Amino acid sequence: MAADRAGLPFPLIGKLLVGYGARGVRRLNHVLELDAYLHEFADQGDLLVEAFIEGGAELSVDCFAVDGKANLLLISRLHQVPGLQQQFSNLLVEFPYAVPSSAQLELQRIAQSMVEAFGISNGPFFFQAKLQGDALNVIEMGARIAGGRKFSVVKATTGFDPLEAQLDVLEGSKLPPNRISWWILDDRDAICTGRHHIHRERSDIGIPVRLLRGKRCTRWL
């Protein structure tokens, strides 16, 4: 078994199939770390191992489907804790995050393909991807509202409340098209500039959330 694993394209990413946030997510640089990871989480059953994508911007894309059509709500960029390579904790989340128009179109295409592949007629979903130049590589997707207080970030930024909309869907209400607010940016947008705080609240894990004047940004301090 060790010999078989030695042929894998390290580094890899190990993930638990059941969990939340970045719990159990590790960068595995060589076969010994992979063996240690498998041993540490042996009681978790099957584990997921993915290819590691070096560099680029890690994006989180919030979406909502209406009548089988994917709508992009918010594009955010996730920043990791500097120097913490073995685990993946977000230090800073920039939103909205400007991407080139070609990347916007590709994100829309990816979102629509997810709606069709998973049969999401009406409801929220999100996905994460790495943007490297003009290339996009999808990391994962979830057919749900993104975790934590992300729903409130989407509402504060776009005016569209994905939680309320999801409740409407569950109650059998049909969402009119004008309920969806698009937040598509262009290359000229600056992100999270300015020092004057116009709002502060605390997230569900007790970390300050700041919205900066001019551009909105969650900063996890």
C-alpha cells in the first residue's frame, strides 16, 4: 500500500467526508504525512484526497438557482493564515472580489453546469475555485447556503437574502426574477479600500466583522 501511495502526485489535500469549516483539512506533502493522516482519522471511515493547486486566488462564489437558471450573487476571495500550510483557516475574506470579465463568464458557466448536473431547480448553492490567470479550477461545491454568517454578508452586499429566499422555496413560493440581485464586478473595482468603519458586528464564532466604507469586506482579526 505504501508503495502504491508513493506514486501519488504530492502535495495532496486530505479532507473528511463529514465535518464543517476546515476541520480535518490538511496539506500532505509526502507519503509519510499521508500515512499519518490516514491513521489519525482511521475512525472516520472513508476520507477524501484531492490534488493540491498551488498559487492563485481562492474564490468562494455564492449562487441561487431560480427555475433551473443559476444566478451569481457574490464573489469573494479567501485568504489563508500566513505560514500555516498544514491546515486551512481563513484570515481574511474580501468581498465583493473583482475578477476579469472572462472569469465572470466562466464562473457563470460553471454555476449553470452545477445546476444542471445536480438538478437544482430552485435554491442556494455555492462553490469554491482557484483562479490562476485566466484558468479556473473548481475545488468543491455545496448545494446549500455557505456556512457561518455568509448569508448575512450576501444580504448586506447585494440586498438579496438567500436564507429568506430558501424558506420561500421550502414553503412552495415561486421567486419572481426581480428578487435576484446580481453583483457582477469588472476589472476596475478596487477591493476593501478605506479605513473608516461604517458597521461592526460579531460573527457566530466571536470574530469581529467589519464593513469598510466604499467597498464591503469581512476582516477576521
